[in-house]
Amino acid sequence: MDFRDKIVIVTGASSGIGWVTAEAFARRGAVVVAVARREKQLQALIEGCRQHSPRSIYIAGDLGRREFAERIIDQTIESFGRIDVLVNNAAISKHKQIYHLSVEEAERVISVNFLSCVWTSFAAIPHMLRQDEAAIVNVSSFAGLVVAPREAIYGASKAAMSAFTEGLWSDLEGSGIHAALVIPGAIDTEIWDKLDEPAAFKGKKTPPEDVAEAIVEVVEQKRYEVIVPRRKLDLLAARLLRLFAPVLLRMGMRRMDPVPAEIVSKARERAERGKRLGDLGEG
Ligand SMILES: NC(=O)c1ccc[n+]([C@@H]2O[C@H](COP(=O)([O-])OP(=O)(O)OC[C@H]3O[C@@H](n4cnc5c(N)ncnc54)[C@H](OP(=O)(O)O)[C@@H]3O)[C@@H](O)[C@H]2O)c1
């Protein structure tokens, strides 16, 4: 795909992977529609994008709300008449012991990380069908393939996104709309500063530019799936264990970040006082 004057929506563009992805498309001449909640960051991003692609815009709002997710698509169509690439990248982390997580927090993660990509895709597909070609790229996570401790809900949101994308890829056959999945491992972005509880992972993180490159590549080359980093022994080992020795993988995960006995006993005490999960109050 020649990206000049193509209309590319990037959600979660106010930082990290989304930011560098928006820049990567703008540098190729694409008109970027950058989406996130933090308006100041979006303004700064779009200022930079406009040096390459003067028609680029941002739309600020909360993707945890279906009305906003649909509005992004409507507004893009009103402004530009088409959508060539939709990159669903926005997400929030949720790294917490299940005892500390409320059902409301869990629902919020599913809405922002998974349902938002369903809402934007459902709204975008009818418009994309009127064009010769288009692409939907969903940015999932390795946590959707191998779920680490404290990642039950985050992992579930990403596994759902991966399954949804696989289904889209099949169902969109013959439509000219290409569905693709980019699966980042540990990437060096501010998402790591937003974790609720400390991460057990202490390894090296990959620059977000590598993910942006993969996002551009899956569109350009109509590839279905890219894992970033591409050649990493521990990710490969985890995938092989998942396939051939899932028990070993789960045991390894438990050992990597064991649940302290104190956490379970405190959760039991709260349960005996009739508390719901996530209610850590003293009363
Ligand atoms: N970094 C990693 O190690 C890693 C690993 C695997 C997968 N990923 C995935 O990569 C994607 C990008 O993450 P990142 O690492 O670049 O993290 P990030 O810097 O924290 O970016 C997350 C983006 O999502 C936006 N966002 C969050 N909640 C939103 C909401 N309710 N409405 C609209 N936008 C919202 C944030 O902007 P606002 O706060 O301004 O709304 C931000 O722009 C995510 O899907 C993440 O799950 C990252």
C-alpha cells in the first residue's frame, strides 16, 4: 500500500506504541487521526505529524464508551470520506492479584482493551466495504497467549482481541479488508509505570518503534500476525511450552511470581467479613 493521503486512525496515540505508529504513518504521507484521552499529548503529536501530513487531526475521548468509539469513525468519515487503516492500539494495564481487583475494574479493562476494538471495527467495516481495500490492525499482547500471574483480566482482554481478529480475518475474505494482529512482548513504554502492583518481569524491553514497524508491515505486506520482538528465545520457549507442556508453563509462571501466603490469608479475612473482591477497606 502506498500510504500517501491514506486515512489512518491510530487509537492510544498519546504515548508509547501508538505515538510512534502515528508518526511512522505520517512520515509515509498518511493522514493520521490520532485518538486517546490526553488532549495535550495529542496536540503535540499532531503538530509533528502535520509537518509530513498537514491534514492530520486528533480526536480526544474515552474509548471505554461505545458512543465515543463510534464517533471516531463517524467523524473520520465526515472529515475525509474514507478509512484506509484502523489501528486499535489503546489499552490500559491491569496488573493485580485477583483478590485486589473489583468487578468494575475488570469490566473497564474489557471495555477499553477489547470492546473498543469491536465497536470501532463494527462501525468502520461498512465504510471500508465501499472502498477497494482497507486494513484493521489490532495490537494485542503476548499476555493474551501466555497469561502471567496478576494478568487474568488484562490477558483475557488481549486473548479476546486475538480471537476476534482471527475471526475477522476469516470472515472478511473477499471483502478487500485485511485484518491483522500485532503481538508485542515487553516494550519500553510508559505502560510499565502504570502497573498497579510490581512487575516480576525484569528483562530487557524492546523499543516501541519495532512495534510501529510491524504495524506498518502487516498492512503493507498483508501479513496476518507479527510477534515483536521477532526472534526472542524466551518468547519462543513460552509458546512451545504452551503447546507441548502447558503444565510446566503454568508451574513456571507461578514460580516467577508466587502468591505470598499473607495475601491469601488477608483475602480470607476480608471474605469472612463479607467483602467483595477488590474491596480492601477496613470496615
Ligand atoms: N508496552 C508493553 O510492554 C506492551 C506489551 C504488550 C502489549 N502492549 C499493548 O500495546 C498497546 C500500546 O501500549 P503502550 O505500551 O504504548 O502503552 P501506553 O504508552 O500506556 O499507551 C496506551 C495508550 O492507550 C490510551 N488509552 C488508555 N485508555 C484509554 C481510553 N479509555 N480511551 C482512549 N485511549 C486510551 C492511552 O492514552 P490516554 O491515557 O491519553 O487515554 C495511551 O495513548 C496496548 O494495547 C498494550 O496493551 C504493550
